[in-house]
Amino acid sequence: MTMHGGAEAGEEIPGILHLDMDAFFASIEVRDDPGLEGLPVVVGGAGARGVVAAASYPARTRGIRSAMPMASARRLAPDLVIVPPRIDHYRQVSAQVMQLLGDVVAETEQISVDEAFLDVRGARRLFGPPEQIAQLLRRRIREELGLPSSVGGSVSRAVAKIASAQAKPDGMLIVPAERTAEFLAPLSVAVISGVGPKAQEALARIGVRTIGQLREIPRSTLARALGPRAPEIAALADGSDRTGLGHRARDRSLGTERTWDEDLTDPDEVRRRITTMADDVARQLRRSGFVARTVVLKLRAPDGTTLTRSSTMDQPTASGERLRSQVIPLWERERPAMPRLRLAGVRVSHLEPGEGAFMQSELTARSAGWQDLETAMDRALERFGSASLGRGSTLSSATDQARRPGTEPGEQDDGPARRLGR
Ligand code: TTP
Ligand code: MG
Ligand code: MG
């Protein structure tokens, strides 16, 4: 159905869009070498320890996913085409995509190398309803950059991101406000960003596998299973979340802390552990695509005395090195007063959307030789392994519904578009 011409007065516009490029690195390689069209193409390290960074959709129908060891990918597709990464090239194309989005929509928030949130509620007059803006963006990216992308739309950024994943590949899915809970109900809780393997396990133990089931759980039970993020996730599940652009980052902090069975007194040991925690927090930041301005150190003595000290930097960062250089002096200062420790923690706050997700910081920041790239991808595998796999399988089942037969790349066609009907 078309919404062109205007919504009813007071109708909530699902104007938070999430645009994500399809099989980004792999699609760029296929565009640049049309002979690869339709083949199982992956970008990644071909060596013994190589990992798949990106897999074309033909590769995905063979079960190949991002972060999978290249050896496994080869087993799944003996005719696999492995293209070595050209990170600088991908970064340039990423900048072109972001520029195009910014040309059309004033309110954009890039969250990784190939995706951004857009708030198009104000662009209605100029460009029409969200569906139309989404199709315009997808068409322009296709025509001007030769690449496929997908868009999800909702009243909430979290739901928009889930919808774009459901729309893939080369599709669009806009979820009207009043259909949100119904759209989410059959989906696995794994599609919620922030519900990782551990949370999934905790939910499975109380019999919750789908978002619909999650909705039925009393809040107190949910709080026990999910901890402090329970209210946020409950709001998402019942369709009442209205988080838009930017909000998330500002409210957020992340960190890690550890309690030891025995008091820690050796300064070298403490320094080593705080360093590890700082690196850990930096990795979490890069993974979620944020940079932080403030770093907080927490210390607890055996008698329970707890103190926190913080330091705010001029420039926000996602570098372990920089967090360390802030947090170690904080500890050195408190050391005389607190020579024995029971607990230490490192936390960052005042988060801002970063230049991109881990991709940019871990793969592209260095003028990557092969070795570096593979090491970085191995680390990506450690961190992203099961989550990427789970998400990937959701995508391939959406493929059949979303693909419209006979649409060739480059055809003047907006591609499949779905709007949940009323
Ligand atoms: P994604 O958007 O997660 O994946 P994608 O664009 O390849 O596929 P989809 O259609 O599902 O969106 O990541 C964007 C790019 O980031 C991807 O093309 C390659 C890179 N990347 C890695 O290098 N390692 C990883 O583990 C992941 C997930 C992505
Ligand atoms: Mg993508
Ligand atoms: Mg992405």
C-alpha cells in the first residue's frame, strides 16, 4: 500500500530509518569485477588462519558467514572466490555512501563502516513518507555507486535496525508504530542488539526464545535474567521504545570490573590487570561503534571502602592505549591510600558515535599488511563468532521472501519493498 499524500493527523510516522549495505566488502568487489556476479565470493584472508570478513549472498546460500574461518568456507564451497581485502578502497566507498545519505537527509548518524540511522520525520514535506525516502536512497546508492543496500524503518532505532536485517538482501521493510510488537513477536531474541550468547542462554533457561515470549515474562523475572538492561529490552519487545538518533550514545556507559578472591598487593600485577581492563573496554567501544570522553576507575579495599576517580579527555577515544594512559595515573595517585585491593573496575562514559565500528579501528587504522589483517579478523572471530552466525541464518531465510525475481542490479527498479499491511 502507499502512504503517499500524507498520514492521518496524529499518526506516528515510522521515520527512523536504518540503512545497511548488503555484503558490503563483497558487493564492492563484485561491482568492480562483474565477472564475479552470482558467484560465491568472499573477502578475507586466504591464508591458513584467514577469516571471512564479508560473504556475497550467493556464498551465504551455501552457509558461509562473516567471521567464519576461511578453511570452513572453502569446505562449504569448493568453487569459492576469495578476494584479498582492499580496506582503503572500502573506506572510500563508505565515505561516498555516507555523503549521499547526508545530501538527502539532514539527520544522519553513521554507526559503522556500512550503516547509518536517519531521522526522516522532518523530510516528509520535501521527499514524502519514509517508504519513499528509503526507496530514493536505495535507488541512488544503486545507480550512483552500483551497490545494493537495505533499509528498515520504525518509530524506534532498535526496531529499525532489526527491520533492515529482515529486509535483506536488497529490500526495504517499514514497520508502522502499531504493528511493532506483532512484527517482533516471532523473531528470536538474538536479533536484539545487546542480547548476546550469555543473555540468550539466561533467557532460554526461563523458556524464552522469541521476542513474543519475552513480552509475556514478568518484569522482575526479566530483570533477574537480563540485569540492568531489562527495562530497555522490555520496552523494545512491547513496541513502546521510541529511542531515536543519538540518544543511545549519550546515555550510555560501558565497562568491566573484577573482584578477586585474594587481596591484590603487587603493584605490577594491579597495573597489568587495569591495563587488561582498559584494553577490554576499548574493544567493547570499538565493537559498538562508540568513542568515549570520560574514563572512570573504581577501586575497592578489602574492608569494603570504595572509591571512583574519573578523567575526561579533550578528544574522545576508543583506543586501549589512550584509556590506559588516563586510568593508570588515577590508580597511581590512590595507591598509597589503598595499597590492598579487592576489586578494580574501568568504565567509560560520555559516549559518542565513533568513526565506525571495530572495522575502522582494528582493520583500517593500521596500513594493514596481511598479517595484521588476519590477526584483526581472528580477534573479530573471537568476539563476533556465534552472534554473526545466528544473525546470518535469519538473513538467508528472509532472502526468499524479499527477493523479487527478475530484478537485475542496475535495472531501474526500487527492488522489493514491504510495508506490513494494516
Ligand atoms: P555487516 O554490515 O555486518 O555485514 P555485510 O555488509 O557484509 O553483510 P549484510 O548484508 O548482512 O549487512 O558488515 C559490514 C562490513 O564489515 C562487511 O562487509 C565486512 C566487515 N566485517 C568484518 O570485517 N568482519 C566481521 O566480522 C563483520 C561482521 C563485518
Ligand atoms: Mg552490511
Ligand atoms: Mg553493517
